[in-house]
Amino acid sequence: AQRVTQPEKLLSVFKGAPVELKCNYSYSGSPELFWYVQYSRQRLQLLLRHISRESIKGFTADLNKGETSFHLKKPFAQEEDSAMYYCALAKTSGSRLTFGEGTQLTVNP
Amino acid sequence: NAGVTQTPKFRVLKTGQSMTLLCAQDMNHEYMYWYRQDPGMGLRLIHYSVGEGTTAKGEVPDGYNVSRLKKQNFLLGLESAAPSQTSVYFCASRLTGFNQPQHFGDGTRLSIL
């Protein structure tokens, strides 16, 4: 069965510092990977997906199949980036998502 | 476009009571999902549906039932609420096809006393 691990439950950085939220997965096939963000007491929103190779709000994530990782990065964190971040995986053409436990990011002024 | 709408937003129940959470989407999505969100455990899938009239169990289905009588609605029922079911419940929907993201509702905060 597939599994997603986010090793850091809490991550705290200062404004302007680089930030990296780690995501590791286990799945033998070709996964579809996503990052979702949840701002305080709001609904989860899609941040980005690996297939699009996009940069949203300054965040990027690269799929590393060799290390089975999909880490989320931003070179200069902003206070408004403070939120809960979830990494999620779907099997190839699968209908279900498996979520990691989430990382609470706090960006301090 | 309202997207995914969940009702109610908050509810307090006593142990043993029953209730139904409603999820409605206006995006003509085939797939719909119910999750529960608990601190330190991320989102766990309760039940899901890949089309009208179909449902399937997720990771944590015990104590819950679902129905998808209409494509746009997905109901989650608690027949006999237990304190362990105190949680925030999220509904989501998505299109079929490769790499389609899930769209979430605002959530329902449910407390069982």
C-alpha cells in the first residue's frame, strides 16, 4: 500500500529565510503527487502538483523518484505562508488520495 | 459557482445520537470523498464514491455510512455517535482523469459529548 510521510509536524522559520517542507512516499508505481495548503480555519486548497511543474506563491516542488521524495521549497518565506501543509499521493489514475500527517509552518516576523 | 458546500458547519451531539452531514457540489464532478481531520493524523479517508449510486470504504469507515443518490450530493451518516468521532469532517470532489486535484469544502466541526 502507498504511504506518505512528512517527518516534521512543526516547522518554524523567520521571514525571508528559505523553507523546505519534506515529503517522502512509498509506492512502487508512478505516483501523482500534490501539495495542499490549509490556512487557519479555512478549507484545504491545492497548492501545486508535480505534473504541472509550476511555481505557486513562490513555492516549487520537484519529484525525485530515486529518493521517493517531493519536497516543497520556497527561497524567501513570508508571514502569510504560515499554514498547515499536506503532501498527498494518488496511484496512477487512481481515485483516492493518501495524505501525509501534515506540517504546520510558522513564519516569524 | 459555490464549489463544494458542507452543511452544517458546526454541531454538538450527545453520545448515541444520529446525524447526517451533507456535501453538495455544483461542478459536475464524478468523484466525491469524506475525510476526517484529527490533530497529528492528517486527513483520513472515511468513504468515497466514484459515481452516482456507488460508494466504497476508505481507511476508517467503521461507525459511518454514506449515500450518493444524486451525483451532486454525498451524505455522511453517523448512526450512533461516539466521542471518538469528534473531529473536523471534510468533503471533497474531483473530476475523473489523470492528475485531477480534489476540491474541498469548508469542513464541519463535530463534537460528541
